[in-house]
Amino acid sequence: MEGQNPTRPVRFRAVIEMSFPDADPWDPQDYGKLIAQWKHAMENNPIFSCRDVAIKEILTIGNIDDYEDWRAQKGEYERSPNPNIKGVTYPVPKVNPDDLARVWEAMSGQQSAPIDIEGVCEAGANVEALMARSVFLLVLRDEGHLPDWESDPAKADAIFKHAATFPLDRPDQKTAVVFISTLPVV
């Protein structure tokens, strides 16, 4: 190939979807370490030579998310299931189940515009607690622990009531297991 520098490396940009089976979905602080280890492994792989790996964007996706849907919607799945909400201290105070249901509905219907949480809640509602409890439900749903509950009004009502008053001391796997095991049967 005349005129080309044979020592210049070929560069690629790839969209890769991967799973880390040992990662704790309830500990997002661990994600950066996993990605750094993956980058290091790519750059030090004995099978092929690869260097200058630059991670430009990272997005956590739930088990039901599909790349083609995300690409078509361009951002519908950009909500990261990070249970740590800025401004929230644990334990998270109890909230009104009706407010929680309205916040959930507002979050589910929003595309990319910010939502006015205070505008959908009763006056004086604890917005941070509502967001923390909504994100907790989002993680449970995305991990497949709450299948088909949104389409059943009786189940949804029971889950919102339980989620509004459940002792949310820490956003971790143990709390999720206790939450799921104490859900009322509908």
C-alpha cells in the first residue's frame, strides 16, 4: 500500500456489551475498579497486541435492556441503577405510597427531560427519600425481581405500599432479599 505508514496502528471504536457475573449490582462503587481491570487486561493480553484503550463512556443496563432499543431511543436506558442518590442519608425515611406511585409514573414516562418531582407529590414530600425508594424499585425491576408488577394494579399498589414504608437502611443485596421476601402476597 503505497503512501501509507505501515507502522501506524489501526484504530477501532467498538460498542461492546458485556456482563461481569461476579459484580455486585448493589455496589456501583465497585464498577470503576472492574472497568479499570478490564482495560488493563485488554492492554496486556498475551493473545493480541492492543494499546491505548480509552473507555469513553460507561452505561449500566438492566438484564432486560436491549442495545438496539437503546440505540433507537438514544437514551431511554441511560438511567443507571445506582441506589446511592446524592443528598440521601440512610436509613431512608418512610414516604407516602401515593407519592411514590406518582414519582414512579413520572420517572417511567420521562424521556430525557428532567422531571418535577415536587410537582407530582403532596406538599412537603421528602423528594430525596422518594427518589431513593424509586431507584431501589428500579434496580429490583431491572434485575428481574419484580416481574409483571406494573401491569397488575393490585400488585403495583401492594409493592408501592411496601416500598414506601419498608426499612431502607442500606441499598444492598441483603436489603433487597429482605424486601422481596417480605412482599405481601397479592
